[in-house]
Amino acid sequence: MAEISILPTLDLSSLAGLFAAFFLIFLVVILAVYIYTSIALMTIANKTGTKNAWLAWIPIANFYLVTQIAGVSGLWTLALLGILIPFLGSLFVAGVGIWLFWKVAEKRRFPGWISLLLLIPIVNLVILGILAWGK
């Protein structure tokens, strides 16, 4: 008896095409988020009168820019090395980032606690926009 299947069979080439489509969508989303965050950080730097706002476009240098906006030593950029420490390093870097954005929020005349919302995915993009383009 012939077996009838309503599900299409996936061969290797269609599976590779599906993977490539998802990968392309992923790259487009990552690029869009990168551009948005860079523009927002550059706007924050310009509104606070921080020099070299273009550093927002360079990875790691953008963390240095945040230290300059926050008004702390640029040596805090070395806190990024904490990411090399398993588990606790990630918490340390997140804590330093929240502390820096607390100071950035206060420079932009927003309550510092708004930086805690940066821990929530998607909401962090909204908060960054508020810090950049808010009153």
C-alpha cells in the first residue's frame, strides 16, 4: 500500500535555503538594532555636549563614549574585560552598564532608576530612545 503524506519532505537544499532565510532575517534585525542604538547614543552625546559623538558607531569605543557622557574615568571601559569571567563577569558588566546609564539618565535630567529598565529586552530600546529624544 502506498503511503500518503501531507507534509512535504525536506531535502538538504531546501533545509539550507530555510536556514539561509532565517540567517538573513537575523542579520537584518541585528543591523537595524545596531544602527538605532548608534544613532541614539550619538544623539545623547550631542545633547550632553560630549566630544567625539561618532564613537557611538564603533564597538567598544561606544562603551568608552558612555563613560565620557556619564562623566567617569574612561578606564571604566576596561570593565568590559569582566565578560571573560564565566557567569559573574556578565553580571558585573551588566551592573557597570546600568550604573553608567544611571549617570547618563541624570545628565539628561531623567530619573536614574530608568536605567534599570535597560535590563528588559525591547523595553531597553524604548528607554534608549527616550534618553536620546525625550524632553
